[in-house]
Amino acid sequence: MLCTLIFLLMMVFAGLLVNLSTMPGWLSWLRFLSIQHYGFNILSINELKGQQFCGNTTSGYTCVSGSTYLFSRGIDYETDWDLWKNMVALGCLGIGSMLLAYIQLLRMKKLK
């Protein structure tokens, strides 16, 4: 039950369900604890950088660049480091989770 609640909160604060720029300021720091936030940013940058998307709209033929979409979603991408910092953060969260699990396993009583 607790894992479900944590996973749901991570999805909400990842920017998948709600645009992060519309969240209150006192809640916005929770996005840095979300694994999905970093994964979504990595995938978005990888797929959208340098792309052009064109199509017909009610006002005519319009083209939008991938970097414009990234900017509208609040995803920073100016240099390659912006992609790698998401990978480093994802790795640190993974290592931190494994370290916490290892500490908890050491604290448990051994079965006889």
C-alpha cells in the first residue's frame, strides 16, 4: 500500500500528469525525488532535440520545433550536460535506494 502511494506521488510530481510549471512553489521541490521525472526528461530530450513538427491547424500550416516543446514543459536543454545531469541524478537515486535497502537488510533479525 505504501509503495503504491509513493509511486503515485512520483508520477504526479514527474510532470506526466500535471505540468510542473502550474504547481505551487512549496510543492515543486518534490519533483527532484521522482525517478520518473528524470527518466521522462531523458526520453524527451533524446527524442525531441533538433526535431521539427509540422501540421495543419485551424489557423493554417504550422511548424513547431522540439526545443520549443521542451521549453514549454520546463525541461532545460541547452548543452549536453542537461541530458547527462538527469542520468547522473537517476543513477544517484538508484544507488541511494539500494544503499537504504542494504542497510535495512543488515538491521533485520536473521532467521534460524
